[in-house]
Amino acid sequence: MSEAKRLDRFLSECFEISRSVSGKMIRSGQAAVNGVTVRDPAFKTVTGDSVEFMGQCVQVYDKLYYMLNKPEGCVCANDDSHNPVVFVHMRDIPGINSCHCVGRLDLDTTGLLLITNDGQWSHRISSPKKHLGKTYRVMLADPVNDDMISKLRTGILLTGEKKPTSPADVQVKGDHEIDLVIYEGRYHQVKRMIQACGNLVVALHRTAVGPLVLDPSLETGQYRPLSAEEIGLF
């Protein structure tokens, strides 16, 4: 049987906010469990409860951790009025509606996407303070050249930015192909970095987040739960 969990803790983990913030919001009447407003942060939720908070309704489930080989053409969101969301590939998982994407991949970017309902675990991965590397296989319109590699490894001042990008790790894989490791998460960062070097990204595929590598057995759109060892990497 699942262990009961305090409402303030559940909301903190689910919405990536502090316990003190969730507690204040609960006491001000901004949370409801199974349709009933709850003002006690210590209220115990159990698996199956429906919690309304911050304009969303989430189910209480045990912690879930998955990797998905994200396909092209879907967005990293729980709901979108214009494009299919990544969760359409995972609807058969009980409790998937309590989950969120750990970071985002662009609509046309494929590869490793982590899915969880553990906000603290998610924060450890996505926090800029962690400087966790994300590895991408980048297909380029024009051939790789030494000047581009040098710029990527040094850092690039992108248009509209005040600070250059952190130095990236680069491995040349072919005439039009590189593996690029970045340690930030700026808007369209890889594409903008490549464009600043006078080239264009033709295809972008994330192969790793930190030490966690995309399972090569997963076809596009397939997923699997993470092992205890993989969860413990972060």
C-alpha cells in the first residue's frame, strides 16, 4: 500500500516550488483535494486523490521516472492547442497525467526526454546551477570547419544576449555531423550557436543528459521506466 503524503510536500514535488510556498498557498485556500478546498498543509493525500492547484488538476501517484525517445512533431507540454504533446505516446501509463517533462526539446528535435512527477529530482537535473551537460547529435547543412569548432569550444555571444555561451564540448563525427555538449539551456541554443557560426542545423537529436544515455533499443516514440541506478545518477 502506498504511503500517505503531506499535501504541501506533494505540491512542492509536483510543481517544483518550495514547501513554504506551497504551504502558504494551501493556507490561503488555493488547493483542493477531490473537489474540497483544503487549508491544512499537513493534510495527507493518498494514491488516487485528485488535487487542484495553480489551475491544474493532478492525480496523486507514486513517483514515476521514464525516458522517452521523443519523435519529431510533438511538444514537451501537458497540453497544447496546436500540436500533439509527448504524452500521447504514454497514455497507457497509470498516473502519467501527474508527470511533466524535465526540460524541453523543440518541436522538431528528437531524442532523450525524461518524464517524471518528482519535482525535486527534475530540479536537480534542470537547475542551471548544476551545469549538467546535454549531448546532441547535430546534422549540419554545410561541412564542419575549424573556425566553427573553435567558436563553439570558446563560447559565442548570441544575438540579443549579454553574456557568451559557456564553452561547449565538440566531437566531429563526419563532414556534416558533430556531437555537441552544452551546459546551459538557452532558447533554441544549439540552433542559434550553429547559425552564429555561419551554418544551419538540419537535424537535432539529444543522445544524453549528463551521464544518462538514451537507450539504443528504444525506437522513436517508445519509452521505458528508468532503473533505480539511472534514477540515482541525479
